[in-house]
Amino acid sequence: MLLTRYTLAFFYRFFFLSLGSFAGLYLLIEFFEKVDNLARKNAVLSQYFVYFLGKIPMFVTQVVPLAVLMGVFMTIGTLSHSNELTAMRAGGMSLPRITLPLLIMGLIISLTVLAANEWLVPITNREANRVYRFDLAKEQQLTITRDKIWLKDGKALVNIRVVIPGQNLLQGISIQELYENGRPATRIDAVRATYSAGTWLGENVTTTRFSATSGEVVDVVKSAETALPLTKNPNDFNVINERNDEMTISALAYMAQRVQQEGYDPTRYRVDLQGRLATPFASLIMAFLGIPFALQRGRGSSLAVGIAVSIFIGISYHLFQGMMLALGYSGSIPVLLAAWSPNALFGLLGITLLTTRR
């Protein structure tokens, strides 16, 4: 128990120092990227404060795996450099027993990040984005719910069930035009629509026209493909789309289920959901990776080496994760494989190196 507290004391010191450094660097980069835009939008001091304060929880959760890797690497490296690791082994303690507290802390930190992604990060991101997009950029904040969007486009009332961000795709579109007396004039229903050459092209479109006096159906025309009378462009719909970093894990699960029940493609929501569940456990994976790399360096472990190893492994992990998520979005690979394969691959690598290290 005493050695456990002693080992964890080293870990806490290196972990929080690394976490503060990485998060501060991340925040500094964000500041220099956004400060000119905020200044051009005439932001006041309180808006600067709300925006950057709201981004801190997201930055912290993103750099936590690097901080865990750095903490584990430097803890084992320090114990090895001072011959304390050798003394522990000589005293009858096995390597798994020595490193078990670090792995448990990696698991606890992973669960903490998972909880933050559900209850803290979406709230602070939503507030920061509200200040930047609506209070400063003066973008139109349209009335929406999670599973449907209502908006006015000229004189028409438009209802959209699902907006697929980044793909210029709408699903479940209904456009209603009214006569001057308030009676429905035309209703256009389309299963989906894609934006091309400045026009929304609807698929499986049904156009229903009504009588101005009686309100009865006058004509029904069905077509496989036709242009829709929408003046909004994809950027307008991106404004009303609730971004992934603003949605909780439970909200993503709800959207994935709801979209699938309505017969639309839920792939993006399912990939985002599994990605949000898998990413926090990168901290545990980094703990597994940090131990064998520190043992390999032995007494040669140093702060510079720890930073270099942490950044290299962290970048490799995130690049591989981004590639797999992109394949998952496109439907090229199964959702679970896209989200969890980085953890599986790097975790297997860490376990293999740890178990084979003498």
C-alpha cells in the first residue's frame, strides 16, 4: 500500500503537469486562431471569457490520453533511473504488481472522461458555439428539435426530418406553400435531397396541389427526381444542425435509433456514438503503452524523451482513429470496427510489449 501511494504520487505530479501544459498549449493555439475573428466581430471581454472558458473542458478531455501516457512514462522512467524499480523487483514485487496502480488510474481517468463527455463537455461547447455563431456572427438561430427542423423559406414552410452534416444531404423533406387566404396551395414531399450546382435535387418527390376555395386535392404528381424550391444552401442548414461536440452520448443514441426507425441512414450517428464511447478509453490504452516504452528506455528516460514519445504515439493514435472513422462514415467498414479498432490495435500492442518485456 505504501509503495502504491509512492508510485501514484509520482504519477499525479507528472500527469497534472502534462495535462496543464498540453491543455494550455491547445488553448493558446485556439486563442491565436480565433482572436482576430472575435476582434472583427467586436466581441466584448465577457464574450472572450465565455468562449475560451467553454472550450477548456473539450481541450482537457482531448489531451488527457497524452497526459496519461506522459505520466506513466515518466513515473516508470523516474523509478528506473533512481534504481527504485530495481529495488522493488529485488524485494519480490512483480512488474504487474508495480504497474497495476497506474493501469487502475488509467481506467478511472477513462471513466471520468466518459462522464465528462456526457454531462459537461456538450454543455460548455454549446455555450461557446452560441457566443461565436449567434451572438457574434449573427447567424440565424432557427427553431429546431433533435429529430426535426422547421423553418420558413420565403413564403413556404419547410419541415426536414434529418440534416446530414458535411454531405449536403437532407432526408424527409416536406415543403408547404399557402394561398393568401391561408389555405394550403401546394405540398411537396421528398424522401431525400442533395445539393448540386446551386439546387436541391429531390428524390422520390410527390407534389400535391390543393383547391384555393375548397382545400380539396386537385392534382398529385410523382417523380423520381426533381428540383425543390429551396433557397437555403448547405451552410444555412449547417447553422441549425446541432454539432456532434454539442450532443451528449445519450442524445446521439436517441438520434441513431430515431433515424433508423424512420427508415433513414443512421450510419453517421452510430459512428459518432461509438466513437464517443471508445475515445475516452484511449487513456487506459496509453497507460499500457507507456509502461513498456519507459522500461525500454530504462535509465535513459528523460522529460524530452517522454514528450517526444507521448506526442508520437498520440498523433499516431489520432491519425489512425480519424482514418477508421472516415471509413465508418462512408460505410466501407462496420461501425464497431471503425470506432473501436484503434483501441483494440494499440491496446493489443501495449499488452504485447508489456507481457514480453523482461
